[in-house]
Amino acid sequence: MQLQFLCESHRSQLESDGKKAIHFWQVGFDTGHYFRDHLLWMDAIPHLGCAFEAAEILLSHKMLEHGIACELFSKSAMLLASSFNNLGHLHEAKEITWMAINRMERELVDQPGKSECINSHLCDQYLQLKMILKTEQPLQGQESIDPVGVKPLTLVH
């Protein structure tokens, strides 16, 4: 199953308008982050899913500086996957994380001069995957694992 959050109409609009894509990402990320802060995982997922897909559009269509686009994509993927993880939807958490890993690995091929930045985000994604896999087989008494240090990002003032 391929997770999809944006309809074709919205995807098309974002692909043709960089400013709209950035704004859409910002609103989705901030709203999703707000719900996560209040432990409302189910409410966070649609917003974070849209932010994740908007970030992929920003990266694919080179609408932002490469390092920033990679960061938005990686952070969005981590929050979305951890929200699924916190709901116990481990299959979806792994799917999002693998989508992010595969996308970042394609960036390594397409942008070989930016490997340091890309590898940093890949390390974050592999760490996320490791945490999800640990959740699948928790040790006795171990609680759900959530990424540390993911803070709201601000692009639009």
C-alpha cells in the first residue's frame, strides 16, 4: 500500500506554485506539530502527511535551496512516522520511513556534491527506522519511542 495524503488537484497546484507549496508545508507542519504536542496523534497525521508530500514536491521541483528542502522533507517524515508509531500503526511508520530513506538515497545519486547534508538526513531516517523496529519488539516495560529534538520549523514570517 502506498500512503497518499494529497489529492491530485492539490498536488498539481503545489507543483506549479512554489510559494503556495511552501505555505502549505508550513501550515501542515505547524498544525501537525501542535496536535502532536497535545498527544493527538490521529489528528496530527493528515496534516503531517500533507506536509510530508508538500516537502517532497519542494525537493523534487527544486523550489527551495537543496539543504532546506532536504531538512523539511526529513523532519516531516520523522514526525509523520513517529505519529503512526505512537498510534501503534507500525507498518505505516515503517512505510513512511522507507519512503524517506529511498528518496534521500536518490538525492545522493542526483546531487553527489551535497552528500554530507543528505547523509546527515539519511542517518536521522535510519535512526528513526531503528526506533520503530525496537517498538515492534519492545523489551519488557519499555514504552513507545518518539524522536527527540524535532522542533517546529519556521519559513514564513
